[in-house]
Amino acid sequence: MAFSGHLLTVLIFFPAAGALALLWLRGDDEVWIRRLTFVVSAAEFLFSLFLLRAVPIGATGYPLEEFSHWISSPPINYHLGVDGISLFLVILTTFLTPICVLASWHGVHHRIKEFHVMLLLLEVGVVGVFLSLDLFLFFLFWEIMLIPMAFLIGIWGHERRIYAAVKFVLYTMAGSILMLVGIIWLYNATGTFDLPTIQQMLQNGVLVLSERTEMILFLAFFVAFAIKVPLFPLHTWLPDAHVEAPTAGSVILAGVLLKMGTYGMIRFCLPLFPDASRRAAPYVAVLAIVGIIYGALVAMVQPNLKKLVAYSSVSHLGFVVLGIFAFRNISMQGAVYQMLAHGISTGALFLLVGMLYDRRHTFEISEYGGLSTPMPRLAAFFLFVVLSSAGLPMLNGFVGEYLILLGTYQVSWKWAAWAATGVILSACYLLWSYQRVFFGEVTHQKNRELLDASTREKWILATVAVVTLWMGIGSPFFTRRFATPCQAVLEQMNRNVMHEVAAPSVPQPMTTGAAETSTERLAAR
Amino acid sequence: MTSLNQEMLHNLLLVLPEMVWCGSAVVLMLLQPFVKGRQALTFIALLGAAAGTMVTFFGIPGSGFAGLIQFDTFSLFFHWLLGLVSFLVILSSDSYLERENLDGAEFYALILFATAGMGVLASTQELLTAFIGLEMSSISSYILAGYRRDSIKSSESAMKYFLLGSFATAFFLYGIALVYGVTGSTNLASLADADPAGNLLRLGLTLILVGLGFKVAAAPFQIWTPDVYEGAPTPVTALFSAGPKAATFALLLRIFSTVHAATEYWFWAFWVLAVLTMFAGNLGALVQGNVKRMLAYSSIAHAGYTLVAFAAVTFVRSDPEAVAPAYAAVLFYLASYALVSVGAFTVVSEIGGRGERYLTFEDYAGLGTRQPFAAAALSLFLLSLLGLPITAGFFGKLYIFTAAIKSKLIWLAILMAVNSVIGAYYYLRLIVVMYMREYKGTVPAEASRGLSPTAAMVVTVAALITLYLGLLPNHVLSIVLSPHLLLSAR
């Protein structure tokens, strides 16, 4: 590859170039706009597959990095890097974007050029977030990504779109501005924004944070990420944003944007503030479990199909957070796996709900019923996706939840038990809603004439279904690649503790040192 | 004799920009009876503004007029900024004056006089000279605010500005008198030697702070701002929010970089001022239905952010290592805000149409489809005011944050963060209206023609600079971080 040295830069800015190219097309040249966007995003997906080759299995650190100076004072560098965790999140993003272009082929009617420009710019921001290794650069992409998403919701959304868009931006911004203060504080203490350098300083004991400072900094980062995830009770923006967003917006939002929060926790919260993470873990775990159960219960009583899927996200992402804050390699792998699986399954659910909406222009479950008669193929795909989301073995949802529960059980059987009820509840609300929409008599006359999946829709769904199945049975392909980085995150946490134990000047409550005992003690409380 | 002449020449070189600005203003007034057509006058005014900025290159760092005027990187920076602002304002006024059927010559002359006054403020090293600069810019501003004689709002604006402004000037003057009473001199350098704990000196400086606080619209002295900004012709509002504000902040910085000790007192003064100003501006802006008023309140809020950096300056005053980034933060912020604000007000001026009728949020509905360029540019400016990355405003805010956190002003930084989020709401509201609301047809076709060529030029320049400062702030940073920024403070 000629561009192998700059693969990461290409991955970030290729969609931006595509967006620029779109601006040259005439606004009413609909077909070509869609085609060009599809080609650009599909090419981006192919580029991202090169990452698989660039990141060898079992590699430590960041196998592919890019570095150049950008701003001299404060020293902000253009530092990108990819490891096994960010690798798949990038691929997930580039995979979902062309799918979104296809899914909006008939659903979006006005201001088509702007729509596709926004979609590509969103991809720029999201890929940038996953690849940044400079705290500042990370924050920059984190903020930039907001604008195209807000526009996607606010212009092409449904009735209450403006309210939802503004709520989305304000929630995220409130969190991220605190994170900025935290980032600057760290810079002030270390003189650099570079994540690996700061980690190095923490390990060498050059940077020692007092207990209180560490907790405050942890919270500054954690709250920003928790809003994005969203962790109960910060989730209230999510149902609004999802219900009002157009299908493509929902897919990207659920599929990728939520993962930015959990990714942030793995990449920043745990390695930078290990002690604070450990102290906060019991509380975070409780919030995560409350989110799992609360999200499932609220989803169960939703009359609105899209809101149901949105609340199911709250529940599923609770699992991810729980998996991360159990501090076990296996649960962390499960968390990463669940991030990917949720991206595919929930993305697919939103696609399917969007397809129903394209036909009937409503999300109310009571408006449907007996749909498997007029549209058997769509019903079959829907069932497949519902089962994967409910965590049926052999499909993608199962692997992540299983690993998370396994890891969590090692820490506390109570956590695992409570979380496991979420698995049962998810089967309840998903299957029950499926039954109400697709089985029984056709109660509405309009529903009799509904068309089954078109060729385009079949292609979209078949692609997603293949990936779902593959992730279900071929999970080692994925886990092998992020097992080492997950282990590295945990080791980093433990090393910091070791160091603090070694340094006599630092008051250290945990004299036994190892993370194992400390988490167990926390869990036992 | 020759040495005297040489000294005179050296002194004159120090005020050459002001002389050029005043000179071109006088030429404009003289030419008015002979020149038909506004365009020629605009051209001369632009030439004058640009020439005044260019001649700063002849300046030699040092002080002149027996220490009254100081020429250093600091004043150089502000001369460039003020010259650029007045250049852009003059350019954007061209179409405005035509639309409103107003005379050009006096208008341009007043802008240039005001610019000269601000230039004096930026380079003065003595309080009475500062007073002259302040009056020069203020009196021109009063007239400019009421330039639309047939509009009641404009007259109200001028009257309010004049009455309250005179009041503030009196405070300033009293302050000078007290300072003179204590130190026996009005030179800033003498402040450094004065007993900083003396109550009389403290009172004098407080009065000076009140007078200047009025000029920069710091709460609780900000009440006049929305009315004056709303009533004044919009290009003049652009000038108010950018020029005098920057120049007065420059003077404040000079004064309070000289006051040696008693920083505790001044630190808290600035702390309180900053918090009050941020909240007054942002909370006020939240409920506005008029875009011009909203931007006026936002301008108060941004004065508050600048004052946060002042609190940092007074806090770290004793440590020259730490103070440099705080100075740089103020300068960078003022530059970024000034240009963004000129750009935003220029768009508002053009959308307003004849008689400035279309200023409400409803009039901006659907602007994204009616006038894509104007809407995109205004969005960029709003995002910069909001402080989003890759715009100038982001780095401005970042440097202030950094300065505040370096000085361990965590609470002030957090309050500033809270305010940024409040600010995000009303800036986004306008963007939402422009792009997400349907156009209801309240604006007649004549007002939706798009920007006039001159205004489009101003907006383009402002937008480019906004992006330039947001992407490559290194160049400007190297200027504002210069070790010889303030010759006297070292």
C-alpha cells in the first residue's frame, strides 16, 4: 500500500474529502449524490479492513501510530494510534455508514446533499475519536462530531426533532466541557496532552495524584462518558434523540456514538485513574445494573416501537459498563464484544423499524399486528435480529453478555445475578413486541397491502444477518485481537497500584497491592 | 538641536498610526463637499485605516513623550487588531449607508477618530493620556450610536450611551485624581512604587476599574449595553463590541500588570466581576427574541470570560513565568472575539434590511436555504462564540481555561464551563432556527437578495481568520507570547 504510512489519516479524512466532492454536485442530482456517498463510504470500509492486517494478533501497545506536531503552545500533537480495541470500533463505524446510505435511499427526500455531507462528516468525527491518542485531539473530534449529528436529528428527524437535537447537544456539551477542564488540569500537571506519555508518567511515579484529585478528575471524564453511554440516570436524552432521529441517524447513534462513551472509559478512565476507578466501581456497577433492569422494564411498556429499541440500548449498554468496571479480562473482552454486537444488532433493529416506518409512517405498535402475512421476508429478518439482540446462543448478542456475566460473577455473584435478570427481561420485551407486531390477525386494513422487503432492503438485511451469524459462531476472530489490549488496560491499572505501594510517601490504603484483592474487598461491601 | 529634532521625530513615529488615522479623518471631512458619491469616500477611509495600520512597522520599541506613550509588542498587537477591525467595519458600512441613505464622510471620519482614540488607549503609559484616548473614542462613539437620526431607537441609544458614558468617565477621572493624590504622578510606572496597601490608592484604582468596567460592559455596569447595541447602526455595534472593548481591556491590562502587590484584593475584585458578568450576559441572552440584542448580551458574556483571564493575571502577577500565558490568553481571546463579532454583526446588518426591520429569530427562519452563504458564515461565527473546536473561539476559551487552571482557579474555571454550556443553548437556538425551522415568508424579497459584495468580503475575511486562528494558532501565539510583550512590566 502506498499510503500505509498514513492509513489512519486517510481513514479520518477520506470521508471529509468525499463530503467536499459532494459539494461540487448539484443539489437536485439526487441519484449521483447517493451513489457518490455510497462509493466513498464503501471505499472507506475497505480501507479500514487494512487495519486488520496492520494490527497483528497479540500485539501490545499501538501497532500503527502517526505523530506530527500541530500546535506549539500548548503542545498539541496530531497523535493517532490503533490497537485491538479501537480497530473493531473503527471497522464498525465504516461498516454502518454505507449501510446507512443505502437505508436512506428512499427515506430521505429533502436537502439530500446536505444529508449526505453530514453523514460523511459524522464519520470523520467518530473515526477521529476512536483513533486519537492525544487527549486534546480526542476532545476536538468528540466535539466536532456533535454538529453533524445534531443536524441529522434536527433537519431530517420527526415531529419533535428540534427539541431532541438541542437536548442531545446540551447534554453532551455539559459533560464534555467538564472533561475539557479535566484535560487541562492533567496538562497543567504533566505539561503534555499525549495519552501514552501521561500513562508513562503515572507508571514511573513522575505524576502522583492525590486521592481526592484523582477522584475529581475521574469524575470529570467519567460523567462525560456516562452521558454518552448513557448510564442511568443520565440517559434521558437518548429516547428523545432516537425517536426523533431519521433511521440513518438512529443507526449511527446507537451503533457507534454510544460506544464512544464506553470506549472512553476503557481508554481513559481506567488507565489514567485506576484507583479512583476502583473506588467508584461498586457505585458504577449499581448504576449499570439499575440501568440494565430499568431500561428493560421501561422498554417492556413502550407503545412506541422505536422508543422500545432505544430503551433496550440503555439496558444493553448497562452490561457493557458493568463488564468494564468488573476489572476482569474476560468481562472486559465481553464488554468490547458487546459494544460491537450491540452496534450490529441494535443498528439492524433501527433499520427494520425504519423500514416499517417508511411503509406506514408510524412507530406505534398498536398500528401494526399480523405483519408476517403481508411481508414474510421482512418478518423473518426481524425475528433473526430480535433473537440476536435478545442474546440467543450462536448469534452475536450471546457472546458478549455471556463473557460479561462470567467475569462479573468472579467479582460478585450478586451483581451477576441481578444483571442476568436483564437477559431474561430483554427476551420478554423483544419477543413480546415482535409478537404484537408480526403475529396474530391483521387488525388494520392498511397493513394488508404492505410490500415485502425490496431488493435493496434484502441486501442490507442479508449483509447484517451474515455479520450477526459470523460474530455468533466465529467470535475468536474478534476476541483474539482485543484480548491483549484488554489485558494491557488491566495491567496498567495494577502497575499503578504497585507503584503507589512502592512509594512510601503516598498514603496507600490498599497495602495488599494487587487489584484482585482490592476489587474483591470492594465487591464484598 | 539635531538631537532634539531626532527625539521629536522618534516621538512622532510612536504616534504615527494615530496621526494617520486622524489625518485621513480630517481629509475625509474636507473632501465631503467636493466628492459626489460615497464609494470614493469609502475608498479613502479604507486607505486611511489600512495606512494607519501599516505605519506601525516604522515604530521602534521604546517609550516616548517623556514616558507618556509606550510602543511595545503589546501596543503593536492592538494597533493591528484595531486597524483591522476599523477597516472591516468601514467596508461593511458601505452597503449599510447606501441602504439607509446616510452620509458617508462624517461616519467614516468618526470611525477613524474613534480608532485613533483606541490606539492611544492601547499604547498609553500614563493615566491622563489614557483619559484623552478614552474620550476621543467615546465621544466619536456617542455620535456614531445616534447616527440614524430619524430612528428613535438610535437616538435613545446615543442618549443613553452619552449619559451613562459621561458618568463612567467621571468615575475614571476621580480615580485618576486620587491616584495622583497618593503617588504624586499619573504615570503608570509610579504605581509600581506606591504603597499598594494604601486605602486611598486602592479607592482610586477601584474608581478607575469602575469607569473602565463600564466601557467593557462588565456587570454590574453593563445595563446600558443591550439598548445601546440594539439602537446603534449595526456596523457601529460591530465596532463597539470589537474595538473599544479590546482597547479598554488593553488599558486595564496595562494598569493591573503594573500594580504590584495587594493582588489579593484585585484578584477577588476581578473574580467577582468575571462571575457576575458571565452570568449577567448568558442569562440575559437566553431570553432574547431579537438577534442583535442576543449578540449584545453575548458580548457581555464574553467580557466576562476575558475577566476570568484577568483574575488569573492578578493572581499570578508575582510570577513572571506564569503570567505570560495569562496575558497571551487575554490577547488571543480579544482578537478572536473581535473578528468573530465583526463578522456576526455584519451578517446581522445585512439580514436586517432597510431600517433594520428583520432582527427577530423568526426572520432568520429558513435562512439556511434562502441565503446559504450568510447562514453558513453566521453559523461559523456562532460556533466560534460557543467555543467549538477548529474555530478561533475554541482556542481563546482554551487559553483562558488553561490560565485559570494554572493559577489554581478551579472554581472560576468550572463556573466558566457552566456558562459556556448556557451560552451553547442560545447560540445553537439561532443555528437551529436558521437550518431547521421552515421559512414562513415574513421577509420580503428585497431583503433576501443575499449579502452585498462588500459585506460578503468582510464576512469572508472574518470567517477565514476564524478558521485560521482555530486551525493554526501558532503564528498569533508566538506574537502574544513574546517575551517583550509589555516592556514596562518587566
